[in-house]
Amino acid sequence: MKDNVLAAIDVGSSKICTLVAEATPDDDLRVLGIGITPADGVKKGMVDNIQGATAAINESIERAERSSGTKIVSAYVSISGNHATSLNNRGTSTIPGKQRPITEEDVERALEGARDLSLPTNREVLHSIARFFVVDGQEQVTDPVGMYGGRLDMDTHIVTGSVTAIQNLTQCVEGAGVQVEMLVFSPLAAAEAVLEDEEKEQGVILADIGGGTTEIAVFVEGSVFHTTIIPVGGYHLTHDLVAGLRGPFSHVEELKLEYGSCMPSRIDAEEIVEMEAFGGQRTKEVSRRRIAEILQARIEEILEMIYIDVKRAGFDDMVAAGLVFTGGTAELPGLIELSEMVLRMPVRTGMPIGVQGLSDSLNSPAYATSVGLLHWAAAEEGAVNGNGNGNGHGKLNLKMPGVNLGGFAGAAGKWIRTLIPK
Ligand SMILES: Nc1ncnc2c1ncn2[C@@H]1O[C@H](COP(=O)(O)OP(=O)(O)OP(=O)(O)O)[C@@H](O)[C@H]1O
Ligand SMILES: [Mg+2]
């Protein structure tokens, strides 16, 4: 793998998607290779069968290697599943003596305080992302280094996950012969690929409805406020059709992709489609509106779950920019219209942006997470090589010894380089 080549593996419940890209001199990403395989051994975003998942990941990696002509040594990998939880925490650093400019060391001390959560031994920190700083009561400071002050508070968004889930995923990727450069929480990766700065500033919800999960990230005043995973997705939509229409899953899945909608009122009541059915009768006729009614019920339930989750996080009035959908299920006809009606906020589909080359094949909300991983990788690597583009995510990935690579100090250094424009 050449220095400027980056690799990303999105381990989803429906598909594994590996991308290889190179960072161009003008800080763009050019995709060199894509490897997509149906997922195996992954349920609701989590590995539940090491052998199956390793084989599927391996196949996806090999395809991306063949299509790019590059050997993948290490990669940024998505992590999902409802074992992951998030919270916002504050750390404080008092500047000793008389007032003097705040240093990187002061920031590191505040950060240490913020991540001092006394977690049980079966949980660990996946991300600790700087949201903003407070210097002597002055709120929303984005970069305190060099400012005068006696007290520095650092507000961070912390994502923790189950050690077992982290180890299982790492094991599968490494079993497929690729080192895990960093695990990135899926909704954060998807957000990276589709959200505009203005949306993050004004308040926005990202909801990635994939196969087995709905992944949520909420941003306000430019930084991440809340993230979560709900273990319900497109699989459940198909499953409802199986139960309601009584046909085999794989056939019903095709029926959903071809004729599905969640706006029954937009479907002609007379329209009939033929489907494979269980039982003696091999085929039967079903009304397309009936399909839409079943899908609508589940989509409304998912929308309600999103609403309740975001409200519980304390956020319902502040999302001026509304909701952005990614994930394969974002392609379900009627989703935008129904969501705008139910949630009474602006809603749009998030297409991955910021990549060139082969980008037509990635032009679907289902690839938001994989493209977002590449952006994440570019920002991290740019920061490491000292040529970061200065748009730092303000993120700090604290990798705990033993599971991830690198220690606290290294990670903090990396983050500070990302945050502070050269
Ligand atoms: N046009 C479409 N209409 C409805 N559903 C669709 C459409 N295209 C894809 N899907 C659904 O999207 C889901 C797959 O989405 P995606 O590829 O984002 O999942 P994933 O990332 O593998 O899973 P997860 O993120 O939940 O672990 C499947 O359930 C599939 O049925
Ligand atoms: Mg996904």
C-alpha cells in the first residue's frame, strides 16, 4: 500500500463494502477500487459468527484489491451494534499561578478528565470527540491554545462499546489479513460523507437505516451532540412482508426492492403484482397498496423510535436543518414524503460526496458509511503527516491499550494536529 492510499471496510448487516482510495494533492479522494459482498455472520450490526464474517470480509477485501491493483495492509473499519452508547462529558484543567496562555498540555489534562469515566472492565472508549471548550466561563471556544485563562473546560462526546463486540470485529478483519487502523462508529462515518457544515451548525439528525440497524447521529452548533444505534432496519421491513404476505424471504426482498413504497395513498388501489407464496399454490396476486401499507406501518414505527431517541437526548426543538437519511432503506419510495409529514421537519436523502473516480458506483445512500470512513481516514492520515486540511473533525480517538493501536498520548497528539490548522 502506497503512503497516500487509504482503505475503508464497512461491515454492515447486509453487505460488506471495502473501498481503496488515494488522496490527491488537492486534498480530494479518488476511489481506486471497490469490493462489495453480501454480509455473513453479522446481525443487527454485530458479528455473531466469526467464521462467516471473516470469510465475507475477506472476499470483500480481495475484490477491492483486485479492482484497485493494490494490496490492502490496514484499513479504517466501521463499528455498529446497540452495545455502543454515547454521552457528553466535561473535563477541567485549572491553569496554575497567574494567567498565562493555555497550552496543549492543559488541553490534554482537560481531556484526561473528560474521559475519566471509570468504565466497567467489559466496556471501552471508542471515540472521545472534542465538542467545544469553555475558557473562564466563555462558552463555545473552538481552539483554546494560546488564549489567556485560569480555567479550561472541555466538552467531549464519548462513545463506548463492549470489549467483546470490539474484539470480535477486530478478530474478523485481522483474520482476513488486514490490520485495523481505527474503528469508527458507523453513524459518525456516515455523517462525514453526507452532512454539510451549515446543517451541522443549525442542528441536524442523521439517520442511517441499513439492513439490521438504524444508526443515529445528531449535530448542533457544528459538533456532534448525540449518537446511538437502534437494532431495527430494512430486514424488519422485509420480515413484516414475509409475515403479512406469506412468501419466502428472498423473494419478498425482491418484491420490496421492485414494488415497495411507504406511501400507500400514492399507489393505485387496483395495481396487482404477482408473488411467490408458501403452500401448495406457488404464486398468488397481491395488491401493491397492501405492500405499501405494511411498509408504512414499520417505517412509522422507526420514525417514532428516532423521534423518541432524539427527544430523550434533549434535542427535539433545535434541529432547524431537519433529518438526513442514509443507508439502503433511504431509497424506499415515499420515505422522504412520509417522514416530512410525520416529523414536520425538512427531510432529505444523503448521497455520499467528496469522492472522484468510480463514484457513480457509490452514488447511493447505502455507501455513505464506507465513503465516510475514507474521509475519516484522510483527515486522520493528513493530520499525522502534518498536511491536514485544517477542517479537523475536532475528534480524538482514544485507543485503549490492548485492543486498538497506539496510546493516549499519541492519539492526543494526532487530534491536536487535526484540530489546529497549520
Ligand atoms: N430501493 C430500496 N427500497 C427499499 N429498501 C431498500 C432499497 N435498496 C436497499 N434497500 C434495503 O436496504 C438494506 C441494506 O442497506 P445497507 O446496505 O445500508 O445495510 P448495511 O449497511 O449492510 O446494514 P446495517 O448498517 O444495518 O448493519 C436492505 O434491508 C435492503 O432491503
Ligand atoms: Mg450500514
